[in-house]
Amino acid sequence: LDLVEWQLRVASGEKLPLPQSKIKMSGHSIEVRLCAEDPSKGFMPSIGKIDSIDFYSDEGSRLETGVRSGDEVSPFYDSMIAKLIAKGADRSQALDRLIRDLRNTHPTGIRTNAAFLVNLLSLPKVRSADMDTGLIAREIEALSDQRISRALLERAIGDLLKNRRHAERLRP
């Protein structure tokens, strides 16, 4: 069902094409917005060059982005760099896929809210959809934990070694 089309039709004065009783739910989907920002500093934008970024999406997920390695994050525009959408047979499967995609997305050169989003999606209250508008404010310290993942650390070490070998070859 194209819900955007339906919204436009209703806004134009048309009736919905189907009554609610004819619409059957199947599955679950969740979207997050990956932003160049630092949750531990009040979500301040993280501007600068994206040295490298590898997005991950697999079965049951979709990535929408307009940035790539080498691009600049400017202070003049929205700090969103990607939307990640995951679907599953149920909420739990959609959350698990989204967490997997976020954990396997590795930007360098800028800070992002990826770890914050993983922490948020992992909260029992989020998993059970028992949330309220004060949840993030109450949990901000735990949600903003910016530990470096093993995968990101391994990649950074690999890049460092590769750059060092390249620099050594350039020396006279």
C-alpha cells in the first residue's frame, strides 16, 4: 500500500481507497536516521570530512543515503547522512536487523549517533514499545556511551598500517 499516495489523495479531498477493516498488518518495520552528531555533547553536529564510510544493509533492510567517503559534512545543512530501514516478521526481528546494520556501519572522520541508536534500540522499553517522550532524557548517559566497537578498532588499525606502509614506500 502506498501510504504517501493515500495521504496526498486525502489531502486533495478524496476518501481512502480501503477501509481500515480491509487493511491487514503483516510484519514490522523501523527507520532510524544516522546523523553526523555527538550525542554525548547534546547532539551537536559533527562537521568535517567523512574519511571513510561503509554502510551495511542486508536481507530485510534498506539504506537511503547521499554521502560517501570523502564528502564533507557542512554546518549549513541537516546533519543526517543516511536513513536505515529494517523490516521483519515482527518488531523483534526488525530491531535485530537494524541493530546489526548499525553495528556494521563504520564512518571515520566524523562522529555519528550510531552507538546511541544501537543503545536506544537495545533498551527493553524500546523493544517492548513501552516508551514515552521522557525516555531519552532519563537514559541519556547510558545511551550516549561511545565505546569503540571491535570492528571499528580493527578497521582503524588496518587503515593505519596501510597508510604507514604507503608512506614508507614514498620515502626516498
